[in-house]
Amino acid sequence: MAIVSRIIGTGSHLPEKVITNEELSKKVDTSDEWITDRTGIRERRVAKEGETTSILALQASENALDAAGITADGIDVIILATTTPDNTFPSTATKVQAMLGMNHGYAFDIQAVCSGFIYALSVADGMIRAGQAKRILVIGAEVISRILDWTDRSTCVLFGDGAGAVVLEGFDADDGDNSGILSTHLHSDGRLREILYVDGGPGSTGTIGHLRMLGREVFRHAVTNLAAVAEEALAANNLTREDLDWLVPHQANKRILDGTAKKLGLSEDQVVITVDRHANTSAASIPLALDEAVRDGRIQKGQIILMEAMGGGLTWGSALVRW
């Protein structure tokens, strides 16, 4: 029996604290006009002291489980994508597992920076198709604010904190319902690691370090790679750009979103955009945007959804879904 994995519930959670561009302009040499014009970002959410990645992930997970109509007892595996784990070890996923009261199955983290959710979704889809699990909770959660240099205006204005989650379930592919994850496509190129990285780590400096980025280089590779991986997903499923209903991209920069949409021939109305309010939440950005579009009714059953992201590594990938 062929198995297909379907998203049966989505959820998200954002910290309460909002930092506007105006507030940032009082701390670093920038302005609301400068940030908005170059990035499309107007505000971002920032976790308060003691508000960890696991806490944000827990809230998003509970919302996704509620939407799916199940409890943690019905989950076999938790996969959590994050760049900002609570601790070097154990995995933040096992912490969420305990917080959910899930005393069975297993949990682990994935680290692919902003592409993390796509990587996690791909792994979960493969496990379900292979019959290794029936239901998997996939989470993207970050407190990127903890690794920012708040004196560096080229990076601190770009990022925010948050979490999003989906519940995947396996179904008989021949049950008459053609919805589900059609395919996922992953890439990386370690030669480009130094255009987006953190200058620290337990195995090198013994410190957390700060996020560093060559913005123009990242932008150049993002527009090219994201358009290419989108075309790859369409070609793999014998679909065309005209078949796409929604693009749910990683929310890095409005200019990148506009550039990718233009290359795909999509209108702005077909792109789910949250970067103006959330900024770049790394692995959390796609599930945050997806949950918003599902809950407000934009995404409807039978529509073709393309999710795509690029992050440090460089890593990039896409997932094509029929809702």
C-alpha cells in the first residue's frame, strides 16, 4: 500500500513583545524608512527573558494539535527545526516532548537555519512514506534575538522570534483524496557558509557568538536558488507555474519575496507575506505564515501550495503540497 503524508493541523505562536523600527532607530543608526524600504519589515516580536525556544515551540505545537483534533498521545515522533536550541544538548525536541506529556516515541532536532522547517518536513514525509511513523509533529521555532549583535544595524533589524508547527499524518494514497505532500527538494553548498553564519559555537570558540551576514551576496543567491528549487518541484510533479495557487516562502526580505514571485510569474496576491510584522524568524517563518493563511481561509482544499526557503550553510529547499 502506497502512503501519502498530509498536513492535518497547523499552529503558531509569537512572543507578546513587539519592537518597531522606530524603537530600533533609537538604538542604532537607522530609520523606519530605511528598514521598510530595503526589507519590508515594520516590526518584529522578541522573546522576553526566560521565554525560550521550547516555550514558543510548545505553544505552537498545542495549537497545531488542537487544530488536528488530537492529543500528544497520538503523535509518534517530534522533529524540531531550530538554530537556537535551549541547550547545546539534549535536543529541544525532547524538552517539548516532556512538556507535552508525551512519554512514548522519540524526538530530535534538525539544524538547517532558515531552511530548517523544509528539511524537517522532508524527513517527516520520508518517515511516514516508509511506514516508520503514523503521525509526526513538525516544528520550526527560534529565539534569534539571542544571537544578534544589537549594535550591528545590518543584521539586528532583520530578525524576530516565533514558532510554528504542523501535524503530518499518513494515509492510503489510493483513498480517493489526492491531497498531501507531493514532493520535497533539498540542497546545500558548504562553500558559501561564510556569507551567513554565527561567529561562535561550543566546538570552536566555546561561546554562542553572533549572527554575521554579507547581505548582498545572500540576496543574490536567494533569488536564484529559490526560483530554481521552485521550478524543480513543479517539474518533478509535471506541473507548471500556472498550477500554483499559493507561494508560502521563507520570510527573509520583501525584496527577495518580490523577486522570487516575479521569476515564477506570480502576483503579490498569491504570496503569503508576514515579514512586515514578523521579520525573519528563521525556521519558524514558513509554518508561521502557513498557519496564518490556513486560519484566515486563504488556503483552501485542493489548492497547490509551494513552500520554499534558503538559509545559512547555504541550505535551500522546497516542498510542494496539494491541500
